[in-house]
Amino acid sequence: MHSQTNQIAKLSRFDPMPRIITFDDFDYGFCGWGQLVGNYEQSLDAMNPSYQQHTHPQLSNLSHWDSGSHSSWDGTYALKIQTRPVAGARNVSVKRLTFRKAGPIRLELYFTFKPEATEPRLLETDVRSVGFLFDLQDPDEGGNRVMPHIRFLNAENGEHVQKWQFKRKSPPVTPVGEEGKTITHDHLAPNDWEDLPNGHQKLCYNEIPTKVNWHYLRFDFDLENMRMLEMQCNNRLFDLSQIDSMVMPAMKNLWCMLNMGFFTETDTNKRALYYIDSVCLSGDF
Amino acid sequence: MLPLSITAVVARNELWQNQVSSEPYECGWAKEAIVYLRALKHPVRTENVRARIEYSPDGIRWVDSGLDFALPTQADQISWIPVNHFGNWLRVAVDLPDGAAITVLVSINLKA
């Protein structure tokens, strides 16, 4: 089962920093990944509609109508994040931690994405995007809340775009309820994404919607300076040292927050399916 | 390692009318489930309306499991049903008559 030898073998496909903060292999369960629920007060009616659509992630064996179970990178299950079948719909899964050392961290994962195979066609432009985010806050008063967001824009309005984007413009903050304790902001709204320089990348999609190939991704970030450093996806390296994150004044209940999120959006009236085989978050401390 | 047990909220504060179902939930890893359906607001004309449990082999095409349960008729009332043999997807479906409506919180407790 979860033997030490097996764990070492599984970790060898990552390049972690010296301290492994979390290693999430979804053959062993949800590993702390749940759904991103929107903020509310008194009633769920107060929740921003863009968050109302979110649903719980699933443990998937990637089963398909024509070929049965595809399974994951080296086991049976992957985390699946699934949108509703409405063009523009999104879903987000989140894991909530805090940090004990404001230094370099490294996120690594193996991921893939497909649309729901409701038609016997390639469907390579049905998934709009897949991406990841951090939601971070400085430890002390006077600091900031910082939200690096990166997405792979696979397709938009039927065009197979295939490029990486980031977001630095902070969305409006709206109070929730009457008590003055809760706010909401739609940081994953479809507007204000910007292209990463030299950010085009062609990912292996395969030849029908039920054949799946996995991709490696690494993202380095410095919690001390709250700056992105570098990203790698498969064979491509991206210098992120000049790329900004969303930054806003620190909020009163989020000190040392280290949240990670994975999100997907659909470009058509088909469910987008974003699969994560495993995740390794490490730090230099 | 203890067996997996989770609660998945699959419909939250959704107004259900006419023919409706919860989003597909893949849970073939689980051996048993209990589906809970809570009325978040006072339901309208849900007396004698029954919801059914549906299975799917692919998450796209659905079959009636033969299991059904009465919808709540009061706010905060919870209906529930055990589901013991299924795969690989589950959902709740209901045909509400004209004029009937219910705002639901649907959660599925799953155990490996």
C-alpha cells in the first residue's frame, strides 16, 4: 500500500525543494482538496453567483463510454474538477494551508484535461482553460493579500488558442451581508487575463476525446517578496520574474494564508473535465 | 489507513423546477452512499412528488435505479435514501409538476 519505497518512487517524478510541505496522490483520497465555496452571511442567497456554480471535486478513474477506465498516471484515481455544461461555466478546487517560513515554494503537478465526450468528434476546442492559483497573505499588519493566477487558455470562441496567461488586475471587492465582516471578489472572472510573453505552447491532446495524455507543471514562487519566479510545463520554461500577481491590502482574518487552487472553464455547452494525478508542494526551509 | 468517507455537496441553493437533476458525481470507489436532500426554503407543491436515484456507465447516459424517495414538503426538512450498489456515476433526478418548486441542498455521503 502506502509503503515508504512506493512513496519514494512516486516522489521521484517531482523535483521538490528540500522540505516537502504536502504530497497529494489521489490514489489515496482527496488529500485535503475540496470545493471552493463562495462567501456568504446569514443566507446562501448572499453568495456571488459566480461561486454558486461550484461543485465538489471527484475521484475519477477516467472512465469513458467507448474504452472504459483510462486510470491515472500510475494508479487508478485522479482528482477531477468538472464544470457545468454551460459555455463560460467554471469550477474550482482548493486546498487551504498556512505557511511557517516566508521563503521560496514550489508547486508541481501532473495534469490533463478533456471535454465530456458527448459527441464522436475531436472536441479539442471545447475546454476553454485550465489553471492554478495561490491565495496568499503576509504574516503581519500592513502587508498584502497576494493572488498569483495562471491559466492555459486552450480555446476561446472556438479558436484553438493554446497559450499561457496571468492576471494582475484586482477585481472590485464587494461587502457581503450586514455585519461588515465578510467580503467577496470574483478573482476568477473571465476578464483581465493577459498573455505571458512567449506563452504559446502546444500540449498533447491526442486524437479522440477519450484518449488522455498527462502533463508536468512546475511553478516557483517566493513568499518573502511575494513574487513569481519561474514556471515549467513539460519541456518549456517560462521566466515569471517580471510577472505581477493580484495584490490588495491584507484582510483581517487571513494571516500567513497559503491556499492553492485548481480551476477550469468550458468554452461550450459541454462539461470541462480537469484531472490532477498528483501534487507536490515543497519549500526551501 | 482508514477507509475513505466523504461528503460531497452536489447541489447548493439550487431552485429546482420542471425536469431537473443534480450534476453527475463520479464515485465508483465507494461501496455505499446516503443521499440527503434538504429543502432550504419552503417548497411549493411538492406533496406526492418523488425524486429518483439514477446511475450512469459514462456520466452522460442515465438509467433509473428503481430507488426513489419523497421530496421534503417543509423548509429545512431532509429527505434521504441509502444507495448500496452503484457505479460509476450517481445523480438525483426529479420531474416536478407545473407550479412546483423546491430550493435544494443535495449532499452525498460516500464510504469506501
